[in-house]
Amino acid sequence: MKSYEIRHLYLDFFKEKGHSVVPGSGLIPFDDPTLLFTSAGMVQFKKFWATDTPLSYPRATTCQKCLRAGGKDSDIDKIGITGRHHTFFEMLGNFSFGDYFKKEAIEWAWEFVLEHLKIPAGYIWVSYYEKDDETKEIWKKFLPVERIVPLSDKDNFWGPAGETGVCGPCTELYIDTGIKKGCSSGCRPGCECGRFLEFWNLVFPQYDKQTDGTLLPLKRRGVDTGMGLERITRIMQNAPSNYETDLFLPIIKKIEDISGCSYDKDEKKKPSFRITADHIRAAVFLIDENVLPSNEGRGYVLRRIIRRAEMAGADLDIKEPFLH
Ligand code: SER
């Protein structure tokens, strides 16, 4: 299945379930000085949960461009190493603002994964917040209890995006990529070895975190989910990492043409290919929103991204400017 087909399948599925299909927002949050960049689908909706003013829709679904390259949510140091993190990526999401809650969010996630993506149930594991028994009970309808794994707040209490605001317990869906990829026979979701690939996070926003760390109840509780398009595309295309998918291969091919190096044949050069392919996407989408390289703030993040991509290019023996 192509990445553009996955985007449409997701948005159409949630439209059928009564969600408004809303355009993703820009990478620069339009009314949120606490954030450098849009780091998740929920960013444009933060106020929907925090206030009780009337809303035009109680359910929404989006495909949101995200950047995690500066501030608390940055993944920049993992790029190239893990094969599953990005600075720029797309997040598919469905949202409820004081409308449906855990039961529907989990049932629809299960229905989408099994009946529409057609992933066999035997490959799916989930994690949940260790104090959230309600979520565990809902999953027990679908999965044997050994594949429903409790994790602490470090892994399964999400947010806020930035230092303050909307947050809550979450439950994550993983695909088991096989015992041979695991670090030990007891390896489970939550382990960093890469055997279990997390691809969908269902968050249940319930709290509004204050600057002093206090968690106040939100005006509207709800649902905020995020499925990484690059990760689900990798799963659907049976690729060894996010980079061997239709989202990245054309860029990798171009880097091969420019550098004369081979992505497949030279394992040692793979991280440099991946860094370059990841960072060029981030740079293009930032410049598209009028961010230019500078010494501070967003411009500094862009400058760092371009510099790292140029250095990765040098590792691939590229001697001339090439990112353009
Ligand atoms: N906000 C959550 C995340 O970023 C779910 O969308 O993972």
C-alpha cells in the first residue's frame, strides 16, 4: 500500500465515524508562544480541551506535518541511528473534544488496524499506563493479557507538548517485528532494542499541567491520537526501516546519483544517507513557512539542520554544495 493511500484510508475511516476532516496546521504554531514548532497533531486543538466555549465540531481527524527538532520534544540526535525517528514527519490523528472517550478510541483503532490495514492480530501488542485499569479492561476484549503491557508514566503518560497544558494517560499499539530482532526472549514493548515498533499512540487528555507542575482537570476530557505515517508506511511496505519506503526512497536515490555511493551496499554510510534524507525534508518545509537560517530560535534550528545535512553529505564524499 502506498503512503498516500494510507493517508486517505485513515481520514476516510474517521470521517465515516463522524469526524470532521480538518486541514493540518502550519509547522509554526499560530497562537502558541510556548512552542517552537508544531510537534503533534493535537497542537492546533490545545484550547479545545482547555475551555468550555462552543466548538464547531466535537470530533476531528487530521494529517499533520510535525517537526521535532528543537526544545523538549527534539528527536534530532536519534536521526540515522534508529531508522524510526524523524525531525520532520506526518502524524495521522483522530480527536474528541468532550465527546467519545477510551472505549470508542480503542475499538476504532482495533477495527482500523485489523479490517482496513489488514494487519494480523497476532502481531499486535499494546502498552497502557500502569494505573489505568479501565484501558486494560477494554483491551482484554481483543488481546490476550500477556500482550497488554503496563508501563510507567515515563512511557505512557503523554505530554504536555512544551512545558504546560493538555496531557493525560496513553496506550500505545506496537507491531512485533520478530523474535530474531529482539534483545532477549523476555523483550517486550517499552524495550529500546527495536523489536517492538510503536506505531500509534492513543492519548486520553484529562489534565492541564500548570507552570508549577500541578495537574488541574481539563474543562473537556477527550481523545488525541497520533499514528506516524512514516512508521505505518514502513509496516505496510514491509520495509526494514522508515527509509526504505516510498516516502524516502526517491530522495535516497537522488543522493546516490549525486554522491556515487550506494545505500544498500555500504552499511557504514547508511546513517549519512538517512540524516541527509530526513533533514532535507525538514529544511524544505521550514523554508516553505518563511523560516530562514539565523542565530536564534527557529532560524537557528534550521541552520543546525542544514549544517548537519551538509556534514552528512561530506561523509558521502560530496564535495560541492548539493542540498539545493
Ligand atoms: N499527542 C500524542 C503524540 O504526539 C498523540 O497524538 O504522540
